[in-house]
Amino acid sequence: MAGRIKPITAVAVIFFVGSAVAPLFVASWATLFALILAKGVVVLGIVVLLQAGQVSFGHAMFFASGAYTAAFWGKYIGTGDILLYLALGGITSTVFGLIVGLFVVRYRGIFFGMLNLAFSMVLWSLLEKMFSYTNGADGIRVARPGLLGLSFTPENFQYVILYTSLLIAVTSFYGVQRYLDSPLGHMLRAMKSNETRLEYLGMSARRVLLIGYVISALLGGIGGALVSIIQQIATPEFGFWTKSGEFVFIAILGGGAHAFGAFAGAAMFECVRFYAAAHLADSWQLILGVVLIAIILYAPNGLIGLRQRYGQSKQGGR
Amino acid sequence: MNSTLAILAVLDGISYAALVFLVSVGLSLIFGVLRVVNVAHGSLYAFGAYLAATFSLAIVQVSPWLTYPALLAASIVIGAVCGGFIERFLLRPLYGRDDVLQLLITFAAFMIMDNLQRVIWGVQPIFAAEPLKLLPNISVFGVNYTSYQVILLPGVALATLFGLRYFLRKTLAGAVILAVTEDREASTAIGIDAQRVYSITFMIGASLAALGGALASPTTSLVPGMGADMIVLSFAVAATAGLGQIEGTALTALMIGLTRAFVIYLQPEFEVLVPYLLMVLVLLVRPFGLFGTVQVRKI
């Protein structure tokens, strides 16, 4: 970290500046970029867990819990504020993540993934079937909230939410970077390479993983609250297993080795969906599936791994 | 709840369990041998159902009795063609690599097949109930039920259960599969083509998923999303039983089928919750499943 700016950091800075400036020229990009940044925040959580070599196939439950927190507030309590929604969404998912985490961190690999999936499907079926509270499959509309007491027209609002997302994304990106560079983050990585040795050093692997898990749940909840505000709706589909799969997909697409992979993947994913949906009607899923296969077979380190493949070999895989 | 409803619930549960068993046991078999969680399994189920409906709607003009072989043909075609394709071109390059990548590439296959299904068969529900209507209704303790659902479906499920057991434990081909599962390197050293074993096992597993779909097609309308629902359900059953446990899968399918059927009559809104709640409860206590052992026994 001695003074030299790493190329990947430079790319990240360019990306964040680009997402701040570009939508000023093309208005339809504001929502697109806001969605990319919000999804990127969620996927950051997946990347954190990937450092420990664990894949959660149920992370959509935190995404949904964040989104539904915002939706329930609007439905039962009244007008909201973006910051309030984000704070509440974050708190709900953190608590939820802590509870679920206490159970799931005892398991590794396929069992970790399975238990996560099981929990998320329980949440999904509750959201889908508790019709009187959640409106079932229709979901709950999230009315456009204000920010710090100000209210906005739809035209201005898309920029407000864009810059809020950007702020959250940059903060989480920086925070996750710091976390992964800290001793705790290194312990998380040590779990992937050799968990037994980590225990021999006197650390509790479960505790290390639990901290990582709660952080990733928090990111999932904040991202979920953001997406529900951007799309102005929360539906049970937010917590369905395909959503979890999508997040893991985005993480692998971008590259799970570095925090920026989350945003690189989200950008590619949402752009393909945005443009394929516009031009090829009903085949964006097909295209994304083919892209995913190509990435897995030919560039398993994701988009940001491509640079490393053709660039110099860097130490530590970062 | 009176006795008529109870009998109805039991019959519902049995016929549902039979279908779920067929799909889950395919998933379990694939995991037991290849160590891959096949996310595309639900799509194979959906493709089996749609192709079976297409076949039987086409052949019903010739003779309605030909719809039964049509169902079987559809499942074998899907198992061999789609299953073979997925194994050969997607999974084979990834053996020995990260588990996550193997799982994700089947997720990619799921996305593609889900999309193709909408392109090929559209989004309107499809009905092909001929095989169901052809067999007479029977009376079980005074309750009328279709014999397709209470005799044919459980019959096929039981035949599959015992057939798989016999195949794996009593035949040479089964012994070869078990050998590869136990120790791939050693079995390759004595001249077994492990690649081929993987291929064939995957096709069998895929055919079972498609068979489940084909047999389900007369009993329900075919809609987009049926694959995505089925994969988590069959996964819940297979995981609750313990991945790779064939007999365990049958018992778990029966347990979940019956519980679900009773819940439908008593508290319908919790119907979808049942399998997942059971899965959570079982996995919390026994992460290797009800019938799995700590060193997960393979098949």
C-alpha cells in the first residue's frame, strides 16, 4: 500500500466517477447506474463470503429483508425518508444475519450453501403466502420517499437516488477493502486456504466467519432497501433462490478475488439485461446464461481476472 | 377433519410424493456420483413435462393408449439429449475444479433452458390430460380417485426405487458406478472409463427428472416457472434425506408429500412453507440429512 496506486483502484475510481457523470448526459442511465451500484453493494457481500471460500445460495433473504423493511414502513407507518429506509433495512438484515449466521457458520461448503438456501426459502414462502401482510406475489409498492425532509419530482428523484447509491457504494467499497486488508479480513481468507491452521493460531474460525457473514448480510439489506426504493416495489421474488443465484453469478462474472469485481459484474449484468431486454425482447436470460458459461469456461477469475491474465503476475492475487 | 378428507389427503400425499421422489432421486444420484448439485434439474423436469405434453397431444389422434409410451419416450429423449449435452459440454471441462463453478454452470444451463422453454412452448398454460382420463377412477375406502395418480404414479416410483437399488447393487454396470464413486483414481487404474460412467449417470439422473415431469404433465397445467419451483423442492427433499441416499429420498419424499397434503387441507397458506421448514429443522440438527452419515455415504 506504499503510495503507489494500484491499477484496479484506478479502474474503480474511473468507474465511480463515470457513474456520477455519465447519467447527467443520458437521463435513462440514472436509474440503470443506480441499480448497478445498489446491486454491486449486495454482491460485495457475496464477495466477502467468497474470500472465505463459502458460497451462500440464499443471500437473497437479506436482500428481501432490507427491501421489505422499507416496504413495511411505507405500508404501516407512513411517509419515509431514504436515509431512514437504508438505516432500518441495514439494521433488520444485520439482526437477521446474526440470527441465521449463528446457525450456518457451523457448516462449510455444500452444507453452508444448502442451509442458507433453506432459510431463504422459508422467508420466501412466508412473504409469498402471508397475503394479508405482504400482498403475496404482487408485492408491496414503495412510495417515493424524501431525503432529509425534502421531497422531489420523479425527474429529480432519479438523480437523488443515483447519488445516494453512489455514496453508499463508494463507502461500502472502501469499507470492504479496509476490512479485507485488516487482520480480520486476512483471517477470513485464511479460512479458505487452511481453516485448521487458523484454529491452531488460536482464532475461532466460526467467529471469523460470523463477522464476515453479518457484514455481508448488512450489505445485502442496504442494497435491498436501495433497490426497493429505485424500483418502487418489493416482491417475494426478491427473496427467491433465483435471485440468490443471480448475485453469485454477478460475483463470479466480475471476479470474486477483489471487491471491485462486484461492481464490474453488476455493470456488465445490468447492461446486458437493459440492452438485451430492449432489443431482443424475451431473450436476455439466454444471453446472460451464455455469457456466464463463457466466463466460467474461459475466464474463471471473472472480468477483473482478465487483466491479471494478460498483465503482470501480482502477488497475493489482488 | 373427517375421515374422508384424511383419506383424500393421504392419497394426494402419496401421488405427490411419487413425482417428487422421481425428480429428487435423480438429483441425489447425480450428486452422489459426480459430486455436482445440478441446478438445471428443475429445467429438465419442465422440459420433460412440456415435451411429453407435445408428444401426447400429437399422438392422441392415432390412439389415446399411445400417450403412455409417448411420456416415456419424452423423458428418455430429454435425459439423453439435454442431460448428455450438459454433462459433455458444460460439466466435463470443470471436473476437479472449484465446486462453485460446477454449481454455477448448471445455473447458467437453468437460465438458458428457462428462456428456451418460453421461446419454444410459450407462456400460455398447456393441458394434456389424456393419460389421466384414460384410466378409470377407483374407490379407496369410499373416496373416488384417479387410478393414474394412486396406482400408476406410486407404481412407477416404487419400480424406480427397486430398479435403481437392483441396478446399483446387483449388476456389473452398477458396481462400476459405485467403484468410480468410491475411488475415481483406483477405478480408472483398473481400466474403468470414469468419464463414461459420469456421462451415463448424469443421463440417468436427467431422465428421472424428465420422467417426473412427463408423468406430472397430465395432472397439472404446464406453466413457466414450474422448473424453478421443482428444483428447490426436490433439492429440499434430497438434502433432508441426505444427498446420495436413495431409500432415504423415498421416505423423505413420502414424509414431505403427506405433511404437505395435510397442511393443504388444514392450513392452505402454509403449503409451500412445509418442505423448507422441514429442511431447515432437519439440517440444523443433522446437516448430513436424516439418512446421511457423517462421512456422507455415496449412494
